[in-house]
Amino acid sequence: MLRRLVTGLGATLCVASFFAWDAVKTASMAQQPFPQFSNRCDAQRVRDDWLDRHDAIRRTRSALKEMIGAVHERYTDADFGYDPATNKNRRKEFSEAFDAANRRFEELINGAALNSTPACHVCQLVPIYEKAKFVGEGDRVTLQELVRLSDLFDDLATDQEQIDRKRHEFQDLHDRSSEPGDRLRDTIGALTRDMEDHKRMLAEFRHSPDWNPNSPRMATEREKFTCDNM
């Protein structure tokens, strides 16, 4: 029962997040004006306003937090029983399950709320955009690519950071001794090949039917908006 509740919460908010994002995405990709929206994203205000407009979700959020508080502070182990066969503390299971549900719930609410305005939609993509810039894709990357390939840009940036660090270690080793540092050289080579594989995946996406040629470039969109309280 507990697992069904947690799964249900995630599914419900996932649907809400998708439709909120899809509505903004459709307009944004077509580059239509949004006179009803500000060019400033005050993330906290947008989240509060979104919750005010979705009363059922707001009440569910409050109830979930109340349940978490009760499990942590008011209930005891005896309230949830003890399973001698598996030696499991059921109160701990309840606590971990509701904590995980709450984290996911907050992520979904945050995504749905921020995707409800063009400014906040762009602003929430800034962290992954910085990673795209770090690996040389800042001028070209589009909003669609940042949304669809966020994990790929995260992996690219991680590889680049490790390469830079290993190259620094390799240079330091070279300066201090005459040893070739073969292990470091091999590591740098492996990381470079990994980056090349990710770059190939990005190129393949840009030539696939899923790629949207009308999606605006993030470098242009970022200049249009101011981000507050992200």
C-alpha cells in the first residue's frame, strides 16, 4: 500500500509537469511572444503562485509534510509494528519511503512551476547550459537539446573536468621527475575517447528526426531573461 501511494504521487505529478512543460515548449519553440509573462524569473514567487493555482496539489503537499513530521516526531516504533522474521524496523521503512516521496514530489512541483513561464523555463536550464559552454557547445546548443540531453552534457562536463585535472597532474609529474606517467596518459586517453563518444551521440541527435530545427539557441534566449531566487 505504501509503495502504491509513493508511486501514485510520482505518476500524478509527472503528468502535471509534462503538460506544463509541453505548453511552454510548444510556444517557445515557435518563438511566439508572451506578453502576459515577465522577462524576469522570480522562482520563489512562481512556485508559490503555481501552488496557489493548484489547490489539490498544495493540500497533498501539506498532508505529505504533516505525515513525515508525524513519523519522525509523534509516532513510535510500536505504531508500525516489528517484524521479527526479517528483523526490520517498519517505522524506519515508513520514514525512508515518505522522505523519498517528498523529495520527488518537490522536484516535480518545482519543474512544473518553473516550466509554466518562459523566463523560468530558460533560467532553470542555466546550470546545464554552463556545462554545455564548458565543453564548447555554448554558441550552438538549443533549448530542446538542453532539456533532452541534460545527462549527456553533464557527462561531457565531468569528463572535461577530469581531463583538465589529470593533465595538470601529468604536467606536475613531468616537472618533478623524468618518469613518463603512462597511467595518467592512459587515463587522459580513455576520458578523451569517452568525450568523443558523447560528442558523436550529440551529432547523431542533431541529424535525427527528433531534433527540432526551430528550437531557439540558449545563448540568445539567456540574454532575454533575468533569473532571481533560483
